[in-house]
Amino acid sequence: MAVSPRLVVADPDGQILDHPSLQMAGRSGGEVVPVPSADLLRIPEGSKLFTMPGSHPTAWDPKRNAYRPVPRVQIGGRRFACNTVAAFLPPGYTRTLLPAATYPAPQPPLPLWSYTAVGWDGEAFVAAAIRTDPMDHSAAEHYDDRNLLRRMKARLKGHEDNPILVQLARCATEYHCLAAKNLFLGRWEAPLPVANSCNSACVGCLSWQPSSACASSHERIRYAPTADHVVEVALPFLASVPEAIVSFGQGCEGEPLLLADVIAEAVRRIRQATDRGTINCNTNGSLPRRVEQVAKAGLDSMRISLNSALGPAYTSYYLPRSYRWEDVRTGIRTAKESGLYTTLNYLVFPGVTDREEELDAFLDLIRETRADMVQMRNLSIDPELYLRTVPPSRGRCLGIRSVCRAIRREFPEVEIGYFNRPKELFGTRLCETLIF
């Protein structure tokens, strides 16, 4: 791999080209920075490349020994205005830098993807990222829709009135949701979307956006499922799939703990029928009493999402409707004290997540709650929108890799990853196979 990857740009038709002399740069928050060679990896199969309309890239110019914006380029005898290019990596990889994009004028919000700095090393595209989970459940080689459609048709037969199954068929084919596909393929982790409302209004919500914002990635579910619907989907999966996980709380729904009564009833009935598999809930964790309720019913694990361990930054992004940041802290503690395998779903954004003040607060949160796992998940949002949304944290920017190292150093018993774990792996640290 070349030491200094080349800048890549997009022409007005969206064709991506590498620049013969300018070099790739990245952004940490609002600051243009070099890309450490240790943070460069060739983009894996299943990655996507995007243009960032209305922006032009910033590059390192070796002749000037300085960064400079690149509104126009001359490549291959053509001179044209260019746009910034970004990569979107599959799950299991955490970006370390944003694209070095410059906006000469205000632009509408970009769609909800995790935009990552990308360049060209002479042979392949490279991105600023690190692998944070050795599991390969998202690898493109595992997904063949020709097999999926046959399995989906068989699973739906006789259950066409189950709104969860119908929704997951839509998610698998229209949104290409890998978790939904796994339900029909009979493996790993299957989703159980149940909540059609939410008690927060996240700026980067995947299933609901105001008309003035970008389009949501998914349409939020509208049905109100019963415990019967949940059991009908979850029980056959748990009873037959090795190391199976079923999870409430998906991108196409709101906050599942608002339906704690339905979830608790479904979990009780499932556990009366089988002790196989892992029942998990992905949640914002803002309702501690309901956390305890579903735990007592037989839930195995809980993943609680947060963009920050600092109250002002959390609140500015989540926009809570009926709770406070302190309720989330209590919810995390309650999950752990109730015997659940407790994961912090940390929504990572370079230049915010890795500031000293934020890292100190996050380490304190792990220490306080005794969480079992940290998932280093990319926050999917327009970078400019997010930087306008959250108050700036103080201190030096340490780098995303340094955040992983700090967690490992301070809490060697805590798992670091990207994917939920089946109960057969509770207490196992797959992250020990990775170099941070």
C-alpha cells in the first residue's frame, strides 16, 4: 500500500477519478488532518462510494507543502468542477476520519450514511477505518438474494397476516436489511420490530425525519403487534438456529420499551417453550422501570445507544421528549443490576467521540455502570449537520483508535465490537484477536 494515497474526486457525471499529484486528507470534526497509514485499509467487498453534492475536497499538495481546497481539477486532459467522494463501509469497521469536504455555500442535509475519508493507493480504494469486530456476518459473500426469495416465500406461507413477518419481508427486499434477511435465511440475529412511536426525536433518526430534513432511510412501522405476533416469529427461529439472537429495537421502529408490556408477555411465553437462543433489546434505555420489567420476564441482553456520555451533547442529538440523560445512566445501571448482558452502543463520530473530555466521560460511564461490552458503531448523519447540532467538547482530539485502546487498557474485561453477542459468547472477548 502506498504511504500517501492519492486524492479521489467525482466529476459532474459521478465518475470517480484519482488525482495524479494531490494526496488524500481527512477531517477530524472540522479540522483537516493527515490520514495515519495505520488507519488505512482497502475497502472490503460490500462497501459503497458516494459523492457529496455541493462540496469540493481538500487535499494535501506536496508542492506547496500545505492543504488546499480543490474546487476544480485537470485530469486526463479534462478540466472540470469536482465533488468530494466518501466511502460507506460494511458493519464491523469503524471509521477514524471524515471526508475532507469543503462547502462553499449551504447545502440541504445529506442522506443518513456514515461518510468516511477515502483515497486511492495505486491499486485499490483505501478508507480511514479500523476493524472493530472479527465477526464477518455482514460480509457480502453470505448474501444471495436468489436463495433468500425462496426461503422468504416458504416462511410467509400461512403467516401473511403477521405484521412483523410482512414488515421483515419488506425490509429484506426493499431496504436490503441484513438482519431481516437473516431471519429468512435461518441464522445469526433476527429483528423483531414492534414500536411505532418513540420518546425521542434523534436528529439522525433512520425511520422518521421532518419534511425539512433529508429523507429517512426506512419508513417507520405503523402496526401495533401483539405478543402472539412476536412469539410466532421468534420462537421457531430461537428453537432451530444455532447461537440464535432475536432483537427488539430496529432501524424501522421507534423505542421498544414503550411496548414493554407486549415484549414482557412475549418473552415469558417464549421462555416457557424454550431456553434456547438469546433474546435481546436494542433501546435508548431511558425507562429504567421498564428495563427491569422486561429483564424479569426473561430477557437475556440489552444494548443501549448513546452518541455521547456528556449530557449536553446527548440531549442536543437525541432531543428527549419525556426523559433526561440521567435516566439513561440509570437505565444502563438497571440493566446490569438486573442480570442482563449490557452493551453500550456508542455512536462514533471522528472529532467528537475522540475528544479528551468525551473520552473521560465515557470511561467514567463504563466504570459506573460496569457494562459488559462497547459497540463502536458509526453514526450515520451528514457531518456538517452533526457538527452544528452538538456543542463542541473540550480537549485534544486523540483519535478513534486511541479510544479503543483506552477502553481496552482501563477495562480489560470489557468486550469491544460491532455486533450483538449470543449468550454462548457472553464473557468472551473476541476483540483480543484485533489490533487497535
